[in-house]
Amino acid sequence: MDIKNQNINELRDISSISIYPNPEHIDLSNKHDSERIVEISPNRRYAKLNCILGKGAYKTVYKALDWEEGFEVAWSSTQTSKAEYIELNEEIEILKRVRHPNIINFHDCWYNNNEIIFITELMTSGTLREYIRKLQVPYLKIIKRWSRQILKGLYYLHSYNPPIIHRDIKCDNIFINGAHGEVKIGDMGTAKMKLGKNYTVIGTPEFMAPEMYEEKGYNEKVDVYAFGMCLLEMVTGEYPYSECKNPPQVYKKVINGTKPECLSRVNDPQVLEIINSCICPENERWTVKQLLETSFFLAEPEVLLLSSNETKNHLTMQVIFKGADQLSVKFEFNTDTDTAEDVVSEMIQEEVIPEKYQQLITSEINGILREMNKYTPELDENKEEDHHIWKRGNAISKKIEQANQRFKDAERRIMAAEEAIKKIDIELENIAKKKQATLEYELQKKAVISDGTIRTPQEMLDDGK
């Protein structure tokens, strides 16, 4: 890409109030950098480069520049008719206002030479499907994190009035920011506002719900069905209905209610239940809100290693809860005497962390220890027995130490209680003295008798006996 070295005023069309460069001043030759400007948007804000990011049967995605904001964007060209573009105008205006951290930002759109041009946020790290291929079968923890973000994006779309239906949710249309693991739903060009039932057959056959093939119409639950297929691909690493050779075979299986073969390879019963709740008939299918409320998709705590000493036997860790619990717990861990199981059990007994996370937090701590290579190397039989005896001895010592500590705490509480009782006794004594002084004063006032003799309060008291 190169722009002629001219005064900035010469790069603008003087007759226009636009702040963007005039196309006639843009160097479109290929004699300079490999990336160059090949087209300018009608409003002259966006410049398409000759760099293709992706290409499909009906759509090509190019890298482009946003002159107003100064960053790169995606320029997508999709073949369509003018009539279809006009029909999409209402949806386009809505999509321009859609802003959510798990949805790719939609900036602008126009029609030119039998193509709809979409300008969207640029994601360069790759699609969810590419990440599945790289990681093969990702850890369940990663799958949960991805799924939560996809569902949050869908919940936002479905919460519109009327709901926005994406209609082409699949792993190829979900993008990941490699630096932060942020997941965003893309390809919003197929989105449709739900005004009653929709009837247009659109999407990818393997991810299309049965009702999309029928004439009865469909609603936002088709996105839930597609999400279920995405989750199936995440946990198995296989494309749904990969056993089929062509779309008609996929269509036949979907219409007949035949599930993908790879579903039989899902081992986790909770994951299997979630998938079946998504790809079941429409009237039984869960909503996005129901999915987000399941325990499977609740935000889970993470354990972080904050610091360690030189010998790496004394660690400082922290449990961070990102969900509704809003909890953060810092704790010490001695690799010579502590085990993850004991430390987590102790924190649960002291009601520092919820019991429901016991297994997960224990696993996280053990994962940190594995990374630090703190597990004992291979031992011969005698050494291994010695190691077990040593470990049991340390466990007993630790329990004795904990019991002694509890006893000392009880002693401190008893001493504090005794001190409080002493203070109360002193207060009561002071109150009694004040009452006695008040009584003597009242009697003194009455001590003057008719003969003028003054009698003492004690004499007055004696007379009253």
C-alpha cells in the first residue's frame, strides 16, 4: 500500500466535506508494497486492499483500512441481487447498532455491481474450527469458556425486540482472539429479524435445524440447534454428519431425526445432555437462557500462582471466582507438607470457598504443581514406602498442629470472655455506687426535723427499720 507523498490538503476532495482521501489521489499501482489499495468505499472512509483473508462459494473477505479510526477492518463481498439488498435494509440498520463483546462489530454496508459489501471488525487469529484442529480435542475447561461466550452473544441477539436470528451459527463463523481467548460470533450478513415465523432456507446443512427445511417456519431456536452442533464438534473434533457424502444425505438424516454418528463418541454425560437438549425437536429444545443457567456453563474459578520462594517449596496462590460468587481467596501452599486435597478441604471446612468447587480447585492446584515439576520422581520400593510413611507422619503432625492452634484460639476466646465479664462487674459496681449516692442525697434533704435537729442518713434509715 502506498499513498503519494503530497500535502494532506491535496489528498482531499476540496469540493466535498468528506475527510477521506479522494480515490484519484490514491496510488493503485503494484510497484511498491505487496499490499495495496484496490477499491474505495462510496463514502471514501474504507479502502479495500488486495489481501484476501478468506474465500467461499458466494463470499470473499478482504483486508481493508478504516481511514477515520485508523485501523484495519474486514471487507466482505457477497453476490446478491439489488432486490435482496433492499429487503435487507431494515436488518442492516439494526445490525449497525449491535454492540456486544462476543459479536463482531458491524460497521457499514452498501450495494455495488451485484454484490453486497459488508464492513466489519477484523479478526486475524482464526476461526473456532481452526482452533479445534490445532488443539485436536480441547480441554473441557476451554470448551466451556468458548461456549459461554457464544451463548452470551446469542442471548444478546435473541433479547432484541423482535429477536435477531443469526441463521448460520457454525464453528467456521465463530472467531477467536488468540491473544486473549475472546470469542466472537461473525458473519452477521445472514442475520434476520424475527417478525413472526421465518421461511427462508439459509445456512449450512450440517448445522441447520429440521424446521428450517420445512414450510412451517422457524424462530430463534434454530441458533440453539446450530450451537449444539458446534458443541458436538468441539468435544469430538469431528464435523457433524461427516459420514454423509453430500448435502442431500445430510438433509435426509436431519429430516428423519437421525443424530450425527459422532454423538455416540461423547463420553461426558453432562455434555451429552446439553447437546441433546439443543438438537432435539423445536418444542423440546432449550432456550439460550436455559442453557446459560445450567451448572455446566456457570463461570468456574481459576487458581493462579502469584509467587514462590527460591526453592519453590513455599507458594502463594489465589482462587478467583469470575461468576456470580465474586470471590477471591489468597492462600499459602507448602509443597513439602501440603497436598491440594488437604488444603482445599481445609478451606471448605472454614467456609472460605464453596464445596461445589472442591474437585475443580483441587485439580487446578495439582495442575500448577505438575507444571512446576514438584511431583516426586520415580522411587524404588523401599524409598517409596519411606515416602508414604513420611507423608503420613507429616499429615499427622499437621493435624496435631492444627488442633493445638484451635486450642490456643479457644484459650484466647476464654480469656477475652473473662476480661469482658470483669468489665461488666466493674460497671455494675459503679452503677450500684451511683444509686447509693443518690439515695443518701435524697435522705439528706429530708433530715431536717421540726425541732431543727439534723439527723444523718444512716439515722433516718435506722428509724425506718
